[in-house]
Amino acid sequence: MSILKIERKVLEKNDELAARNRELFGKNNLFVINIVSSPGAGKTSLLEKTIEALKSDINISVIEGDVQTDFDARRVARYGVPVVQIVTNGACHLEAKLVGDAAANMNLENVNLLVIENVGNLVCPAGYDLGENMKVVLLSTTEGDDKPLKYPRMFLNSSVLVINKIDLLPYVNCNMDILKKNALQINPSLKIFKVSCTTGEGISEWCNWLTSQIKK
Amino acid sequence: MSILKIERKVLEKNDELAARNRELFGKNNLFVINIVSSPGAGKTSLLEKTIEALKSDINISVIEGDVQTDFDARRVARYGVPVVQIVTNGACHLEAKLVGDAAANMNLENVNLLVIENVGNLVCPAGYDLGENMKVVLLSTTEGDDKPLKYPRMFLNSSVLVINKIDLLPYVNCNMDILKKNALQINPSLKIFKVSCTTGEGISEWCNWLTSQIKK
């Protein structure tokens, strides 16, 4: 019972700090997305394609979350956008405090879009509000069409599903209709995009929608 | 500080129960592997191929761990082996207690190989001993060659790395030499197999090695 109470306290504290982040982001007129997925689903690749498409129109900043290494921050920095790397040192998700600390070290003036790339984990980050406007869950076709039912909380707590690696559909056992049906069964209001970060297919639809969400 | 103490207590309790599981498995002369990976890397597919290849020679039983659904247990049950499903109901990893409870409901006499398929998560299951002989980490080529460095604990705590989906190598950005180098940098004693559960390539090498580990 004491463990449950402590966990509740941790989550309450996280919600408090997430609300503080949300206030800061709101003051700066920022649109903030929290990208979540399994390891290797293509979060950084989607971010690279998104920055490439939008950086001449809007100002983007990035917070990178990783268990170890700064590989992703280096990949993103090559595109000339400000990026802060959070290394969680073993922890399986980002928390609002870490994001708040990172944001305090960033110049958020004139930034339109802040992208938080979470740790690669389809379970734990679902439970942690970081102060974002929405969670965007990325799922690759190679993971299979049953994943929304097997990891429901992430799909329930996300507003958008981006299905990546559609170029690999001919080679993998993944039925897109079933995948979409499973995702909408968990969360009927999910907005769904289909993309390939390798061929670029579907990236413009995703970027147009993202731009439409941003308050300039 | 109190949270850290509670976490340590949880892990100590887990280690105690894992030791109890290990004793039970040892008494029954069982070889036990704990298969861990990201969601969709192919744990259940590897299990299906392994059962198919070995079930006429050895007796296999399975414990399936999932956040939700009994899809994997149903897939495995079709091969005619005893299987117990653990639904963690949101929890991100299996613990020794759950495995002990499952084992208490199984007839372990004459079983040679017990396979525990963990929850799909490349972070959290690394820290939990279930009483297994070894962790087998599965990584698919579609996840990319940088993953051992980004999720080091899982590779450090595993004895075997099975690289799956090698049939997709022509279509994905994954260099096998770099992947192996990265894995061995984290854990120089990792035994590495390369397989495709789709084409069957490499499955016999993996199964031959697995058979050699089993005390009949």
C-alpha cells in the first residue's frame, strides 16, 4: 500500500510540474508535441523530415530524451535548430521536471513549435504529462497491426497516430486496415497519418496539419 | 530518498522471489530463458519457430507476459505446448512474483525448456531477475544499429542477442557490422545469432545452440 501511495505522490508532483510547464509554454505561444513510440519506430527520422519541411516557415526547438547517448540530439542539431539533450541515465520515460529544467535553459521567445522526443518505450511514457499540447504516437508497420490493442494506454492518451515505414508494407506482416481499426477501437478520436520517412510519402500531409495547429 | 528506499526494497523482494523461482526450476531440471525486446521485434515469432523446430525432441512450456490481451498465448497454444498468460494490466515488465505464481499453476515435470516471453519494452525488464538461466535479447534490423548503445542495460544483462528480420536488411538503414560492434562494446561476452522468422534463415543455428544448453 505504501508503494501505491508513493507512486500517486510521484504522479501528483509530476502533474503539478507539467501544469507549470504548460503555463510557460502558453505564455510563449508555443505549440508543444510529445512524440512517443517503441525504440526504432522512427521518432528522430520523423523529426528530421518535419524540420526539413517546416524550418523556413516556422521556428522549431527540440528537447531530446534518451536513456543514454546524445546521438539523436546530434542528428537533429545538423538541421540548425536549437536542441537540448536529456539523458535519463536508465530511466524509462521523461518527466515534467526534466522537461521544465531543459526549457529553463532554452530561449523560447519567437519559437512556434517545441518538439519533445521521448524515450523509446511504448509503455511508461504514456502515464507522464510533460505539459505538452498533445502526445503524438508513432508506430512503424514492422511492429505489426496488433500493437494498439496490446499497448492501449499509449494510443488512448495520444491525439495523433503517425504510422511510419509504409514503404516496408510489401515485406512485413501488417494489415493497414486492421491497424487503423485497432487504433480507433482504443481511441476513436485519434487523427491518423501514414508516412515513410525513407521515401518522404505522407510527410507533407503531416506537416500541413501540424502547421495548421501552430499559433503564429 | 524514501522513494529510492522503496524501490530498493521492491528490487530486493524481487531478487528473493527470483531465487525461489530459480530453486524450483533447478529442482525440475529446467532450462529457462527470458526473452526481452521492443514491441514488435518478433519475440512471439521466434518462439513459434523455435517450438516448431524443437517440439518433437524436447518438452517446452511457455509463460507469456503482456500489458494487455492474450493474443500471444493463443498464437503459441496453436503449437500444442502448455502456455500460461500473464496480463500485467499496464505494468511495463514481468516480476519474479508473477512468474512464480504462473509456474505454480504449471506441471513442470518432464519439461526441458521453459520460455518466458516478457512485455515488449527495451528498458524496464532489464532490471528484473525472474529466476531465468539467461536473458535473450531480440533486436530487429528495422530498429537500427544504434540501439545497443542507446539502451545499454538490456544488452549488458543479456547472455544472447538474436538479431531478427535479417530478410529486411536490403530495405532498412541498418549496418550489421556496426550493430554487432555496438552490442559487443556494451557486452563483449554476448553470443549473437542472426535470424529471419519470415524466411527461417538462421533458425536452425539458434535452435541447435539452445538444444545444447538443455539438460535432458
